[in-house]
Amino acid sequence: MAIAIILFWTLVLPFYNEVSDLDAAIKERDDLLKSKSTIITNIQGLNKEYQKRIPEIAKLSSIVPSKKSVAEVLSAINDISVKNGIELFNSAIIGQKMSNADANAYNLLSLEMGLSGSYPGLTNFLKTFERNLRLVDITSVDATAGIGNTSVLNFVVKGNAYYLK
Amino acid sequence: MPDQNGLQLLPETRRKIEINIPGENRLIYAGTTVLVLILVLVIGLYFYRDALRTKRDVLDSSIVNLEKGRDKKVEANLLTLSKQLSLISTLLDSHVIWSRALGKVENLLQPQVQFLSFSAAVSDNRFEFKALANNYTVVARQIAAFVSDDSIKDITLTNVHILTSGKLEFSIKLDFDKNKFLKE
């Protein structure tokens, strides 16, 4: 009987404890494997949809791109001003990284454009900007009549474009 | 043993007396049974533990294989798209349309008023302008026109004076309701 008790303490209990630990570890790994498998299956499903809709997604990505894309913005400003018959005489495009503490999931790209042209030219310029695929919010517009020729206005248009953090 | 008066008290040969008491070996049997059971249990647990270890290792390797099979680029693309989708609706809701606001000001403008300059900003919801008018009546009508529009919350006549040409130069500051002035 004494031998049985000694064997119980020295062999059965350690084995039992190890088996219990292994059971818990297996359950944990099993759950992890199941959740990971589900996630990966979902990702694969989403990726199939993503591949089917690449053209739409590319357009969507242009609204708020993941990068600053300063060159594209400058090119768009120039195109819009030329199309609307106004002269772009200066511009500044400055990226502003928002802190991670900020709740917004985007960084700002501040735009400042110095332009000259007619009033209809300005309104058309603004309309085109408002319809631009890359989202730009005009924050301020300042206009003054040109010296001597009041039909030519000088404008300073400021705005913000956005890109992902 | 000598024979005493023909009475023999002790047997001449000794016989082993065996007395069986019921249950005398019970403890031994019970101990042996428990010992055997414990040994069986130990062996059972040993094999069960090995089986569990194998199962754990298989699960570990499955998890590692699953990790290896992940396409990080695809995940990054999907994550970016998710961020963009959630952002776009928020940004479109707050998107301002200045061309509409300028159109509104144009519609409210009196024919005899000529703009010299204007300055507008979303940050403080203001639209300021400097203009020329023929007389005070025109300026008053202009103010009344702005008052009639519900997107304009407040009007301040910051300056008005007569020029040598006889015309009036005046400055007005409009405080507008962003949602009505820049969105509707």
C-alpha cells in the first residue's frame, strides 16, 4: 500500500499535471488554428472580390491615396488651371503628418495656389477641383482685382488633400 | 514425554496446526490491486501524454504552415482599402463646395454693386468682401438681400466711406452656416 502511495505521488501526479497542461495547450492551439484558418479563408474570399473589382478600387484609392503623391497633385492643379483659362503663378504643397493620437486616420496635404484670371475662370476652377477624383477641400479663397484691369483677378486658393496615415 | 500412570498428555509426534482466519490477507490483496491499478494508470498516462505531445506538435506545425501561407501584400492591400472606405464617407460628408457658395453670393448681389475683393474661409465660417456701390440705398439693399438668406447667420458692415469719384466703398463681413452655405 505504501509503495502504491509513493508511486502515486511520484509518477501519477506529475503525469496527470503534465497531461492537464498539454490538454490546455492543445485547446489553445486548436482555437488559434481555427480562428486563423477562418481569418485566412475570409481574406482569400475578400481577395477574390478585390481582384474582380480592381478598376473600381483604383478609382476609390485615388480619392484618398495611401501616399502623398505630390507630383500627381501638382500636375492636376496645373491641368485644371490651364483647362479653365487661369494662370497658376505659384503653388505650395506641404504634407502634414498628423500625430497618432489624432483620431483621424489621415494625414493632410496642404495646398496653396496663387492664380490669376477671370471670375468665371475662378468659379470653373473651383467646380473642377470639387469634382476632382482626389478629394480636395478648399479651405479659403482670397481674390483681389488686378491693378488697372479689374476683369483680371488675382486669387489665392488654399485647400487640403488627404492621404492615409 | 514419559507415560505417567498410563496417561499420555502430549502427542508423541508434533503436528502443525493451521488456522485460517477469514480476511487476514485482505490488506495485501487490496495493496496489490491498488499497486497494479496505479501501474496501469501510469502506463496509460504515459501513452496518453505522448499522444497529446504529438497532437500539440502537429498543431504547432499547422499554425506555422498557416503563417507561412499568409500573403502579407494582399493583407496590406485589404487593410488599406478598409481604411480608405471608412475615411471616404467621413470626408465626403464634410466636403465643402465653394462654387455653390460663390453662386449663392452672386445671386444675392445687387446689380449696382461691384466687388473689389473678397476673402472667404471655412475655418471661421466667414465671407468678407470690399465693394463699390452708387449710394447708401444700394448698400442697404445689399445688406437686406444677405439678411433674407437663411445660410447667412450674421452680417457686419465693417466700413463704408465715400470715394472722390462719388461712389461708396464698403466692406461687409458675413458669418455663414457652413452646412447651408457650402453644402446645400
